[in-house]
Amino acid sequence: MEKHPVRGIIFDMDNTLLRSSIDFGWMKRDIHAYLRERGLLPDNVKLDSETSSTLIQLALETGDMTQLQEEEVWAIAGKHELAGMEGAELEPGVPAMLEELRGKYLLVVLTNNSLSAARAALDDNRISHCFDLIVGRENAGKLKPSPDGFQYIMNSYPQLDRRSWLSVGDAWIDCKASQDACVRFIAYRADLTKLRSAGLTPDGCIAHMGELLNFIPCI
């Protein structure tokens, strides 16, 4: 991908900005059980290769899910999110990194969590004011690993070429969504084996949020 000056940065939230304790495995199993009990998943779904959001998307694509069932399954996700975000603390280096970037770049949060849970967690840690936009699942369309949320952000700032954006996240779904939207991706403490098994290669890797400050001018 051609190098281009960075003007905007899109952050994942869980285990990127905030060290959450959401049990994503438990959430996925709860959602899988709910959907299977109601015959809303194809028989060939392999749980290990899916996430909570992709399971729900598969169920929606059957066309059989009612509005009530959709609300109920997102309520399951919301229950796990609220429990896991309670008392969540910032990842090391986040405050200093945001203070350095704030006012120099457009800063956006893109999370598969609900907007209310995201705002509450960011407010609790006194960093919500650092961001120009916070995008939760209510706005994002199809959730990561879909690039829809990135496209929503691009549409919100049409003055920026997508090559001017950079995204940061910890999971393969962040990388896939970002790169499918043609946005460069920096992996933060990511499981590179999982990324490679998904056919993904990040544009860079960092182990501490402070490292992002050195990375941006080099992109």
C-alpha cells in the first residue's frame, strides 16, 4: 500500500485502549446456544472459527430471525460486555499517547460493543473527551470483521482520503475489517499466529501504546 501522511487514527477499544475482562469465549458460547436452540444457525457452523458478531450475522442472513430474537441475542452480548467492562482500566501508555495525539489527528473509537457500554467505559477512565467520534455497533452496520464500521467513519469525514487513516487493534477481526476497507493496520499485542492463519499481515506491530507515537511518522 502506498505511503501517505496519517491524519486520522481509528482505535479498537477492548484490549487496545482498555484492558477489559470480557469473557469473549463465554459470550460466544451463550450466543451460539441461543441461536442453535432456535434453529437460526446453519448446521455446518464451526464455533472455533467464529466470533459472537459473526454468529449473529450468520443468523441474520438466514432471514428467519425476528426483531425480538435479534434484540434478545444482543441483550446477551450486552450482559457480558457490561460485566466485563466494569472496573476496566486503561492499557499502559494510553493517557500519554492520547495527550500527544489529541488535536493533531482525528481520533476515533470503533468497537463491536454497544455505544452506551463504550461511552460508559471511556467516561469512567476519563478519556472519552479525547475522541472526535465514538462508533458502537448501533452505527457500524455489519460488525467487524466486516469493514462497514470503517466505511461509516470514512463517510463521516469525506475530506480525508482513506489512505490518510490508520487503525490500531488487537484482534484478527480488527485487522481484516481495516484492511478490507483499505486502511492501514497496526497490531497491538496481537496473536500473530491467529492473524496469519486468517491470511492477514498487519502493516506494523507494537507492544506498548507509547510505541504508536514513533510509528506514525514512519507509515
